[in-house]
Amino acid sequence: MKKIGVILCSQTKKDYECDVRQMYNDSVSFRARRIFMDFAYDEWYVNTSKYGFMEPSFVLEPYDSWYLSASNTRNKGNELTEEMVNSWLDRVSNQFPNKNEIELHCHLSKLYYDKLKTIFPNIVYYKPQKVFAKTAWKYYDATMMLLNGHTLNDTLDYLATHVDNTETRSEKLQTWYHVDGMVEYGKSSDISKKYHINDLNLWSVAMGDILQTQGWVIDESILQHITKTESGRYMLPRGIAKKNNNMERGDIVEHLDKLEALINGRHYYDVLNQIDDIRDMLNEYVSNGAWDLSVYENSWDLINKHFPNHNLTDDMLECVTYEWLENS
């Protein structure tokens, strides 16, 4: 059965016409999922209520966001009417006339999953983390699992396991500062309702996971470092942005940059084919009279000699060569 992935678009968009990959790429959670989709799936899409399932190369202009439940997400935008939801479902359904032959991997919120399961008989739900940065890290880890020799099924099982320790943390009342001079006292949900801002990002600021969102901070000293781009996006210099001491891990953007450079446009199957080529090369040395253990002990030098641009991780090389030795 053909596996197809679908992820949600992002409220964060470019302010110019471009393809789907670029349009939402400033969102770390979208970018991490997009990298995984490009690497792991032969076919994947981005879901929107306006266009249905969009191919990654689909070119579009910036648009106003609509939501199945705007009151639930507290994002900017409008809530879809029942008629609009039915129109979206019809559009998606018409895109896939052979739905019985498809296993849809739904990397979306449960609201969308609940709607899509009414038209797709074979559908799997992958629940996102509560905090967007944690979602990004999870998909980063999933991609690294593939690069380190895990199977696609192992990786999908990992993504299906939802662990969100943030739910055990409680938020306190505190003072909020905005770069434009507003000052508020309360919780992230209060700021979200009053100013119509994504409450999950605000909650991350409240818990110290990120330093600012939409120009709002709880550390007043950060205000002097915030700049605003022509497109209206609030930014912190990378060196300042790293000073979020409560984050469990380092700068996700930097890690995604390195991950994309490591993948270098390859697909998961390209890596598997490369591994087959490495096995064939090692087998050839043995067939020409070399001792298999000697070949194994020198395997990394041989791989680097015959495949100088392999870009495989050390864990993957260790896995490939050891498995080859076990089976030789």
C-alpha cells in the first residue's frame, strides 16, 4: 500500500509568491517536518483549507489563515464554517480517487485528523508536541534515525510515541513587555486572547523555552535586542536567541541547517542504494581474496576512498560495516 505523508501549513509565511517549501520555511516546526517528509516519503503534501493538499512544488501567494477551530488555537485568522470544511474535504477527496490504495500518514493536529479519517479508510495519526520547538526536535531526531541506519517503520513508530513533559509544568502570573511599549500582567492565555497571538508560542516564552514571540517578552532586558523585519516578523540576533537557559537542547535552526547540508538533497532510498553499493564494494574485496575481518577493520578507509562524498554518519557507517561483517 502506498504511503503518503501530509503536514499542516504554518501561520508564519513569506510575504511574496513562492513554492510551498519556501512559503512556510521560517517556521521551525514546519521546516523540520518538511525535511523529514522530503527525505522519508516518495509523496507528501501540505494541507490547507483553501487549496486542499498542496504538492511541495505548488506555487502560491500569501493568504489569510483559516482554522477548523480558531477559538481553540487562538491563532490569527478565521474559523471555517461547516460549508467550508465540507468543501475542503470534497477537494481533498477528489484529489485521491483511489483512497483504498493509500495509507495516509497524518502529521497534523487531531482536529484535521478527525475530519480526514471520514474519507481515508487507511490513516495513521502522528500527534505533534505541545511546544513547536519540541515538534521540530522530534522530527529532527526522526530524520537522524534514518541517517543512522534505522528503518522507516522504526522511525514512524518513534514519531507515533508522544511524550510531552511540558504538561507537568504550571505557568505563573507575571509581567509581559512588548517592544512597542505595551505592558501587561497575567498568563500567556490572557495575552493571547487580548492580542490574538498564538498562545503556544506565548506559553513557551512564559516557561522560558524561548525568549520572545511577536515582540513579547517576560525579560525586559531582551527588548533592546529585538528588531522587526519589513515583513513584520520580530527577530532576535542568533547569539541572544541562544540564551534561553531552560531549553533542553541548543539552537534548532542551526541543527536544521546542518541536517539539510548532510542530506544534500538526497532521499532515504538514495542512502539505502548507497549502502548497497558499499556492501558490494566490501564483498568484492573479499571475493578477491582479502580476509573479511581485515576488510571490516579497514572498511572506513575503503569507503572514504571509493565513496569520498558519501555523507553517511559515523553511526550509519558503523551499522553498515558491522552488519556486513555479520552476514559475510
